[in-house]
Amino acid sequence: MRYRGPATIFLLLVALSLSMLIAVATGPTSVPFASIFQDATAHQIIFDIRLPRVIAAVLVGAALATAGTAMQALFKNPMADPYIIGTSAGGSLGAVASIVFLAGFGLPVFAFTGAVGATFLVYTIARRGGKIPVETLLLTGVALSMFLSAMLSFLMYTSGKSLHQIVFWLMGGFWTVSWDQVWVALVIPVGCLLIYLFARDINIISLGDDEAVHLGVNVEQLKILLLFASAVLAGIAVSIAGAIGFIGLITPHLMRNIVGPDHRVLFPAAILAGALILLWADTFTRTLGNEMPVGIITAFLGAPFFMYLLRRRSAV
Amino acid sequence: MKAVDVIDLDVRYGAHQILEAIAFSVHSGEMIGICGPNGSGKTTLLKAMSRIIAPAAGEVYYNGEQMDTLSFRMLAQRVAVVPQETAINFDFTVSEIVMMGRHPYIGRFASESREDHAICDRVMRLANVSHLADMPVNQISGGERQRVLIARALAQEPDVLLLDEATSHLDISHQIEILSIIRKEMEKTATISVFHDINLASCYCDRIVLLNDRKIAAMGTPVQVITRDLIRCVYGIDVIVSSHPTTGRPYILPAYQDPMDEKRGGRVHIICGGSMGSQLLGMLHLTGCVLSAGVLNVLDSDYVTARDLGIPLISEAPFAPISASSSSLLKQWLEESDLIILVAMPVGMGNLSNLRMVSHYPKKTVILGSIDEFEDFTSGEATMILGNLLEGGGEECASPDQVMKRLCYREESSCSVPNSGSRLENLT
């Protein structure tokens, strides 16, 4: 075998479990293991602050990786991620609108609505006679993203005092996460599972739309499913943690190099890897990073790594 | 029941009509070739038949079931498509690609069964790609990749196979290999294939549908469809249609130059035999002179050339001597001719009367080759007649080109060869 699918997934699973334990155990305040069940403050730190944050980071990482993998297959384009079709810009605009006009009231709802709404808008504009040509969808997404970014810039320009809060939010982070958000984030595994059920169809659609029709895939229906399931996943991710870049772009690439192009293996591997990367990025910022926005870390490490992957691939 | 029934199919792209009133049916085990010039709608027809584009009107039935009533899965269980050439960007292995052919049979919550694996193994053996099973599909050659796609189509176990120029980009040995695999392994499958190469279609297809200008121009067996007139009408070129020596199927050779549209030239009669006259017949055919030939024996290679070029000729059964009726017809034709060309050839008692007839018209006779090149099997009579011909004013020309120049020269008095100079010199 060229690729080591099952072994990779097993290793990632073990690594993620251990990492979650380590992440819960570490933080700015040191909490001795013995004190967890005796000291109320220690109990609170572990179960109400660290644990929900760790779970949220894992789920958001999984959501971004799944959405990115699905988008890359749908667009047959390795540069695609959930943000390319305007999902991120829509989510950011929703969040910023909430900060500017409602002082942050209902921010997650606005972010989610913005993300899914932007996707729906792109879909509606790109749709022609019951079909969504992939190139049109991609270009419409890019154009709409620019438009939404312009609106975002305008809001920031006129926002006055809340500018600091906006900028902080846009960079992405988990510092406000509580159990409430984790309950919402439980939709993420459901979305991932739904997309995974279509893994074989996704393999086939990556060969081309016409060929997929010839092999019995209901292509247009699959496009809608992937588009909206990805938008919901990315929307939830944005609503919890802001606009975190690069996880959705890099993890599918990284894992495709290791486990191969079969989405039945690629999805679980990317989900675990996305979760692992985001968990460690957040743990780093929590402990050593002075709570800087996690989006800075993912971009700072992700972009050079992505360039390395590109170089290596073109050398083959 | 017919495997495929296409009923009055119309396809439009916006206001632009691509196909109009296409109707044909195909039986199981039959192979149909779709031929026609670029832009005649061949590929569009296959797309409309595989649900890639929706027809504006008309219906397609597979085994009596209307295509639109079938789900995508059900359609893929009945109809497989082999595309022209595919670039596969993700590096799936050959066996993964072939297994995709089983997709329409595998449930959403199921994975491949042992039976699916057995089918894939079998079709990979048939398509001769078993040894490539673990190779990434983007690292194998074009011919191998096309065989992989054939294997994938076989794995679909279809009733109907659609090929969109599936072999166009392959070299000739791979073309033959792939079409032979399909004909051999898909005995119960109705195959519809778009061909650019008419000779390939002729060789492998039971029937040919000739498309032209959105419509079906002709449909029938290769012999019925591949005719000089139809090819000229559809492709606008002049071809020579012959019968393939081993398959017996018709094949075409482009003439590479159009004959004059009007028969403006004078009347030229050619007497030849063996294979001595074929080249000259071809050259004269292009000049616009009104040609005739004979007397020739059926199956003589000059006979075949004249027939394929559509030149009127007087013929006798193989190896039969020239009959009295042929002789009198020849006399009449020679009388009407402005020029008689006698090509050096073996002369025996059977065809001697050709020479006897020519001997009456020495002044309008041109001999291709010298009289010494005639092989005389008539104990001297042929040689004597030829000698008299020269004495009476007949001329010898060493090569066909010289004959053509001679033709132009005579032109001024009798035979009008159009565009003589430049056109004829181009032939050399």
C-alpha cells in the first residue's frame, strides 16, 4: 500500500486523546490532580473553564477540516476552503454588525446567520437552470467575499470605540467559550457524519461532474448538500471562535499526502488532524501565548507550512 | 425489446439548435457508430443520452424505460459512458477507479461486497489492466488509462455502452485493442460510439448513423452509408471508397483534391489492364474530362480503381475474353471519344480485341509507355497492331505526367481541360 490510512487514523486518535488530557491539565494556573475533586476553585477551573474550551477547540478544528475537505472535492480545486465562497466574510460581517449595533448581543447567532446567509446568496447567484457550474460558484464566492469585506471595513471605520473588540474577534479565539457554546458545537459531529456518508460520492465527484453523473451520482443534489453542510459547519465554527484561517485549507492537504485521496479515509484523518492542530494552537496561546488570538498562530504557522507543501509537491 | 430507443430528440443551447429530430434505435449486442463532421452534434447526442444536458424535446428509452423516470443510480446501472480523455487530478489507484464503476450498486450505508471485488478483478483482467491495479491512475499511459475507463464501464455491467471517441487519442494498435475488447466482451450490450475515423467505424460497427447539420443524414450498414456521394455530401470532400481486403468492410481514402464540379472537358477513353492504368485514372479523374474505361475484366485492379472512382466502364467477367457485345459498345464509345489513351499492359487473346478496336483511331490515340512495354502473348498480332498505330499517328508518352501535358496540348483543339497548367502540375 502506498498510503497508511488505518494506522494514521489510529495514531491521530491516540494523539488527540492524550493531547486533550494534557491540554486540560495545563494552563496559567497549575492545578494539582489531587485537588480537583476537593477544591471548588480547582474543580471550576478544570470543568468550567478548561474542559469546554478544549472540547470547543477540538470540535471547531474538526468542523473546519471537514468543510475544507468537502469544498476542495466539490471545487476540484486544492485552494478551496469554506471561506472561499464567502462563508467566513458573511460570518464576520454578522458578528461585527452585532458588536457595532447591539453591543455584541446575540453575536454567535448573527455570525452563524451571516455565514449561512452568504453561502445561500452565492448559491442563488451562481445557479443557472437548476445547475451550479463550479467555476461560476467559485468566482461568485470570491466576488461576494470582497463585497462583504468592503461592508465589514465600512462598519469598522464607523465603529468608533468598539473597533478594538472587532479586531480581536476577527482574529479568532476561544477565550469566551463556555458550556453553552459546546452544546451548540455538538451539531458539528452530526454535520461531519452526514458529509461522511457521502464520502464515496465525493470521491467520484472529484473526477468531474459529468463522470460523476455517468457513475450514478446525483451531482447537483450532492453539491447542495456539501455546500450547505459545509456552510453550517463553518458557520458554527465562526460563531464560536471567530474567523480562524488555514485549518480548513491545510489539514486536507496534509492528510491527503499521508492517507491518499480516498475520502472515506481522508475525512476521519483530516477531522482528527484539524482538531489536534487547533487544540495545540489554543493550548499554546492559553499557556505561553498570553491569550493572543489563536487565528494569528494558525496563520503564522500554517502559511509557511502550506508553502512548504506546495514546493514539495511541485518538485515531484 | 430494443435496448435503446431515441425518439425525435431536439437539443438546444439557448436559441441555438444543436440537434433536430434525431431518431434511431439499437438492439442488444449491436454496435452503432455515430459519424459526422465537427460540430454536427455527435458529442451532444451522447450528452443528451446520458443526462448531462436536457433535451428540448424528444425522449430516450433504455429497455423500454424512459430515461427521466430513472434515478441517477438506476441509470448508471443500465448505461455506462467512456469519455474521450480524462485528466484525473487526484491520484486514485487503478483498482479504486475501477471500483467506482460499482458505485451505483452499493448502498449508502454499505461498503463493497466480495462480489463487487470479484467483478472488478474480472473486468480488470478483461481490459488487461490487472497488473496496474495498485498504480496511481495519473502515472500510467494514455492507452492504459483508457483501458482502465473501459474496465470501469464494464464493472457497471451496463445494458448500454456509450463511447465518446473513446479511442481518438490512442495509437492505432490501442484503438484496435480497445474496440476488440468491447466487441468481444460486450456481446449482449448495445454500444453507441462516436467516431472521427470512418474506417474504424466501418470495421467495428453493425450500423452507422451519419450526422450532418443537426440531423441524421443517413443511417444503415457501413456499405449503405459509406458511399462516395454521401461522404461528399456530408464532409464536402471527394473520397475513393473501396472494400477492405480482410474485413470486406468499405473503407475510404480521401482523394485530397476535388474533381471539377462540372464535366466541362472533352471525352477521354482509357484502355488499360493489370494495374497499369490506376494512377492515370486517378489523375484524369480530377481534370474534369468525361472519362470512360474498358474493356476490363471484373476484379482486375484497374477495374476496381475505375469502379471506385465512379468512372463508367465496359466490363467482362473475370478472365473471360471480350465478347462481341462489349466490342461493339467499345467501338461506339471510341467513336464518341476525343482522345483515347492506351496504357502499356500485357495483351493476350482475351483482350486483343481492345487493340483491334483502337487500331481504327490512330490519330486520337496516345500510348502511355512505349510499345515495347506491352507484353505480347498473341504470337505477334498485338505488336503488329501497335506498330501500325504509331505509323498511323499515335503518340507515345513516357509517363502519366506527359500524358497529362499531351492532354492539355490537345485541349486547344478538342478536349478542354480546366485550369490545365497549374492544376495538373500540382499532381506531380
